[in-house]
Amino acid sequence: MTTSGEQRLEEALRSVASEVTTSPDAYREVRTRWRRKERRRRLIVAALATAVVLATNGIALWALNDARPDQHIIFIDHTRSR
């Protein structure tokens, strides 16, 4: 129950498929390329995460170091004032 359009499409796909040649090492080459890209992606993500952590730590240390000692009093020891 196939139509003539379906038959023509099937014939066209068969003719294209018959012209395709495969390399015996094609899978290995693609896998190697994929692994290299994955490794590079992970390295970039790790480097960015490290840069963000270092930047936030640097900003926090700068902000803490820049404050006056009496500016932010967290705990006042009332027993020492007597």
C-alpha cells in the first residue's frame, strides 16, 4: 500500500546510501574527538569555578581587611568595662 511518492523516496534514499563509504576507523576517530572536547569542556568549567572562588575570596578578604577595627562590633564584653 505504498504510494509512488514513497517508492521514489525509498529509491532515492537507497541510491544515496549505496554511495556512502565508511572508514574502518571512523568510530574511533569520532570517539577520540568527542573525548578531547569533553576533556576541554571539563577543564574550562574547572578553571572558571576556580577563578570564581578565588575572586570571591579575594573580594571578601579585601572587604574584611579594609574595615576599621571598631566599625563592626559583633560582641561587647561588658565584664571587661567594670
